[in-house]
Amino acid sequence: MSHATPIQSPPAWRRAAFWRGQRVWLASAAILTAIALIDPAQAGVSLLFVLAALVKIAPFLLLSVLLAGWAAATGADGLIARAFTGAPATMIAMGALAGALSPFCSCGVIPLIAALLAIGVPLAPVMAFWLASPLMDPSMFVLTAGVLGVEFALAKTLAAIALGAAGGCVVHLAMRMGALTDPLRPGIGDGGCGGARIRAPRPVLWRFWTEPARVRKFRAEAASIALFLARWLTLAFLLESLMLAWIPAETVTAMLGGQGLAPIATAVVVGVPAYLNGYAALPLIGGLIGQGMAPGAGMAFLIAGGVTSIPAAMAVWALVRARVFALYVALSLSGAFAAGLAFQIWSLL
């Protein structure tokens, strides 16, 4: 007498991740529907903004999807994960340097971060990269130097590296003390420490297409990463379009004028909700500084707005648990204030 093989239900974390993904799509649809009822013109503008942003970031998305699928199918994910083990200080420093010098915007870095975490790269160097990357890249440096001066551009570059390194060290120490155990959301990476990929490494097969099982692994991993990124980026770009449309630049200007410590603190707070595209913010800050705003306040605004921008913050929220997200925000705001204060003191010397 034959016995039918019982159908095994997916793990609880996989079911939770699935329904969480559906809620993200539903949230985007609900927001767009509400906008269409309140302001039909803005709904069209926001929809075009989201589509244009997704098209612009498509090469990064495709590269990330292919990388994640290839690493999982070949077994190279274990090699990559092991490359980020040992010598935490070196990995954190390299993460901060790579973040500040890489040509990724706050949106373009999201797929790369997702792929790194998905293959088990430790959270500390990833956080260092995460914090530094939205703040500076080669084209941003050139534009910042042209609008605000070489001194300002160099100071912001150093601030990006310092913020990334400090954030990575804080995360590393917190994890060593047991404060950030299991920092990633279910189904993302493997706890941020390389986990099973290091404990039970699989043999690497570069020609993975010769084995049907590995081809299936490639397709499954690529599809999973693609859907994950698509739903969160859609929501992030939709929210960004609304903030750009409904927060007038004049309001930001009025709140950031003046001298002393108060404008720096205000710039940190205002920089979070009043995020403008990093390039678009430069002329605004240049104009404010020309009207007498403290240079330190301008620095604080650019750093706080860049690190906690909607795309960057949404990526962190999607990948890590709430306590890690709270730490990310705290590091961003405290780092922005410290950078603004340091630059203000330097400018007075």
C-alpha cells in the first residue's frame, strides 16, 4: 500500500515575508488611489516619477538580481561571505571608503546592499557602506566643489567616511555584546554573520547551468530578489515624489537661516522630511549660505537628508529589524550633527 507524501507547508518566516510583501504592494496602490482622488494631476506626476526612477535604476536592479542568482547557484555566495569574515576593523574601514568613493546614489546602492545581505555579508561593514554611500560619489564631489567649494566637498567626503566607519564600529560592538542578535528580517541573508554559508560551505560550480538543480536555484533566487526590490523601491519612489511635490523649498529656506548651534540642530531635523535630491539640494544650500546661513547647518542638512532619504531609509527598513533601523536613524542624525558642528568650528578658525 502506497503512502502519499505529505505536502509540507512553507516555513513561518517565508509565509510572513510573503504577506509582508503583499502589504507593501497594497500600500503603494492605496497611496496612489488616495492621491488620484485628492489630486488627479499629482497622481499622474507621481506615477511617471516612479516609472522614470525604476527605469533609471533598472541596470543596478538587473546587475543585483543576476549577481544574487549567480552567487546562490554556483555556491560563490559562500566564498563572498567568507571574504567578509575576520579583521572586522579592516572590513568596516573598507566598507566606509568604498561607500564614500563608489559611484552609487542612495537609490542605486539599494540593490547592492540587498545582494550583499542576501549572500550573508556581515552587517557591520555593510552598515558602514550603507551610511557612507548616499553622501558622496565622484560626480557628487565635482558638483559639490563647483557649487559650495572644494573645502566643503572635501569636508563632506571625510564626514561620509567617518560616519560610515563609526556606524560600522557601533554595529560590530553591539553585535559582540549581544544587543543586535538576529538583526535582519526573516528570509534576508543569514543573520548578518555569514551563518550557514560558512558553517556548511557548498562546493563551487562555476558552470552552474550544467546542473538542473542549480539552474532552478538561480531562477528562484533571482526572482525572489527582483520582487523584493521592486515592491520596496516602488513604495520608496512614490513617497519621495510626494515629498518633493508637497514640501516647498521656501519652507526649508525659512527654517534653516541664522547662526549658532540652533540652525545646525534644526538642519538635522529638517533634513530628514525635507529631503531633496542630493544634486538639487546643492544650489539651495549654496543660496542659503550666501544669505548668511551657517556652513555647519548646510553640512548637517546635506548629511541628514542624504542618509535618511526616503529610498535609503526604506531600504534599511525593508532589510533589517526595527531596532537596527532605529540605530541607523540615530547614527545618521547624531553623525549629521557632529559633522555640521565640526565643519562650523573649522570654518571659524
